[in-house]
Amino acid sequence: MKAQVVKGLDPAEPFADAMARIVRVRLAEACAFAPAVLDEDEVEALHDLRIAAKRLRYILELSAFCFGAGAAGAAKQARALQDLIGEIHDCDVMLPRVLAHEATLRAEDAAAVTRLAGHETDVSPELVAAAPNADAYAGLGLLAVHLAARRRHLYARFRALWLELERERAGERLLAALDERPLGAGARDLATAADADTIPAGEHPD
């Protein structure tokens, strides 16, 4: 998913103002995937949300000192979403591969049993016992069941987390934190220094 361009950035504006502008855009990107991600079959939307959550998390981790505990908490929430959707994505990637490999082995065995039947008028069920890959795709079948079940379990966790964030109005609380900017003295000095690309001599951030 291509990141949305953040318009209106000015190198001369205060660091906190620029970060707030970027956070608003990244938050809007993540929220735009509702309600699609509440459909378990919307695999692509869920994958794109993971990328959006990662971008939001990174910018929040970089700038949370400007906006206080609200932004720091939002960074943790974005990471929780990113990690959980990442595990779902692993299942989405692996399950088709497992099923495809299982199908390949079954096709190989069908061809092998056909050869064993030779010129017989029919294929005897007893010949199936000689299928060379039977144990392999039996194991792959169980692995596919595990991946499918794990995906459903992880998605249920994701859905519960997403709905909880909506009930708590997490996005609105983050926007409020951007407006309040409860900087301490040390953080103000650091934000000012970031604008000037230097920290005043003899001063250190809290």
C-alpha cells in the first residue's frame, strides 16, 4: 500500500506541528479500512491495515514525547494491531502454499497408481496403499487444518481489539492529544532543538 502524501509540510515549522500533521494523515489511513477489515474474507484490506498501522506506530514512536501519554499509548495500540495482523498474514501466506503442495503430491500419487494399474480394466483400491506420498500429504492436511483454525482464532482476537479501540474512541483521543501537546520543560527544549537541529549547550532532555 502506497503511503498518502502529507501535504503542507514546511521545514521551518515547529517539529511538533509537523509531527501532528503527519500523525493525522497516518491515523486517517488506518481508520479508512473500517468497516472492510471486519469482514474476515477481506484479506487484502487487512494486509493494508497492517502496513498503515506500522507507519502510524513508527511516527508515533518518533514523536510521542511531544504529545504525552495519549500518543505513547496509541503507539502501543498500533503495534498490537500490527503484530496481530502480521500473524494472520503469515497464515494467509502459508495456507495456500501448503494446500498447493498437498495437491501436487496427490496428483503425483494419482499418476503413480495409474501406472501401477497398467493395462487393467480398472484401478484396484488396493493399489492406493502403494501411493508414495500418502504419509506426506496426510501431514500437510493436518497442517492446513491447524493454519486455518489458527487464522480464525487470530482474526477473532483482531476483531475484538479493533472493536474495543472503536468503543474507546482511540482515534479521537489521539487527535485530542495532538491538540493538547502536554510537553514538559525538557521535552519542549528537545522539540525546539529538533527544529534547530541542535540541543542548547549545557542542557539535556529530561
